[in-house]
Amino acid sequence: MKKFTRPLIMGVVNITPDSFSDGGDFLSAADAQSHALELIHQGANIVDLGGESTKPGALRVKIEEEQARVIPVIKALTSNSDFVASGAQISIDTMNSETALLAVQSGATIVNDVSGGLADEEMFRVLQPLNCKFIISHWRGFSETMDSLNNYESVAADVAKELQARVSKAIDAGISRDRLIIDPGLGFAKDITQNWHLVARLDELEKLDLPILVGASRKRFIAGALEPDSQGEVSNQRRDLATAVLTALLLQRKLWAVRVHNVSTTLDAIQVVEALAVANEDTGGQS
């Protein structure tokens, strides 16, 4: 077993009424801040704040509404002594350049754009002068239509190729390569089988030689593995455990971070893999 490198844990904070697994749970600024601090207490290195649901079929929200949901939480966290002492970072989950700019000005250090800059043509220009990381996800269309955009010759190779094109666009726009992170976009314009094929061939993304974020948490393909005929009716508790198992299996890859709803269960899985990796190093890889 190669030397173990622990990935970062990005905890999800959905400040929305309609996210697929926790919509409405943290809609107030106070509840969202409290949840973010709890995730950090559980071991999150990053909290990813989103004010617009991107689940399949979700409708767009007005930029003003998105900003009203997320910006007060960012400001509250950055002025909170416990948050500052933790050293955790704030990521803004947005497809809107105006929201990204306000979020970074308010204290976010990462912009997580699930569209990879495709939804807002101003995103690259706005981010170029900012001192923040930029997560480019694989994306083919908005939530209303993305389930019909899943035609691939080879899903992993095609995703890698399309991500490389977005990376090149970002670099051409003046965003330095060392600021970029890629995300395979699990659940976006991919059916259950395609998601699993993509997960199995993340080595295709490693060829891009960029940090990789994986966000499989609670998604439909996870539920589909547990209950193939469930129509998605699988509890969050079961999805979280399955997500932690998948995270453990993926730690052989060069992951920068995993994006999850349940931080404590994910951290448990990572620590078990780390203990085994250390034991392998101590014993020369022998059982």
C-alpha cells in the first residue's frame, strides 16, 4: 500500500428549502451557522455553503435570494471566534459570478461552481483577480434538463476530456493552474450505472494532474446500490454509511477532498484506512 495522504473533508451546508436530502433543515442564518460549526467540530476542514439546490429537476432561484441565504452566514462564521480558531475554510457553492464575488469578499476562500463556469460566462473573469481556489465540476446542463444529457462514449474518458477543456478555458482567462480543483460531477447528467463507471475509473481524472474533489454523499446512485428498486427511498443514515464505505475505498486515489453531509462517519472511515496504511508501512506491507 502506498503512503497514505488524508484527504480534506468538506461538510455540506445547504441553506435551501429544496435540497434533496436536507432541504429546509438549515434555512435560517442562525441554524446554518450552528450546523457549520457542528460539522467543523466533527472534523470538517471546509464548510461548503450553498443557497441554490442543484438536485435533478430543481428550479433556479433569483441571485438576490441566493445571496440573502449565504452571505449572512459567511459573515457570521468569519466573525465567530470558534470558527476562526478552527482554521477551517469556507467554500461557496454557486454558479453565479456575482454571488461568488460577494462570498469571497465576505470571507470565502473557495468557489465551488458545479457548472465549471458554464452557467455564468462572467465567472472566469470575475474570479481571475481574486485570491481563492476554484472547483471546476463536470456539467452539461441545468437541473431541469441534465438527466437527458447523459450520452457518453466512455463516461470517464469523456468527463476527463470535458473537464480538461474547462481547465484550459480557466487558465486562458488568467486563473493560475495552482488555484484549480476538479470534480467529476457525480449525479450531474449521469445515470446510476454511469456514476458507478465514473467512480471506478477516477484514474482517468488523475491524468489531469490536478487536485480532485469527490461528492458522492447521499446521491441517487448510492441509494441505487443499496435498494435497486427503491425509487430513491433510502434513509440518510443508510446513505451516509454507504458514502463512508465508498470514501474508504476511494482513498487509494489521489483525492484532495471528499464532500459529505455526515462528517463524523466519514472521518471514522478515513481514520480506519489511515490506521491500516500506517500498519502496512510499519510492517513493510506484510500482513
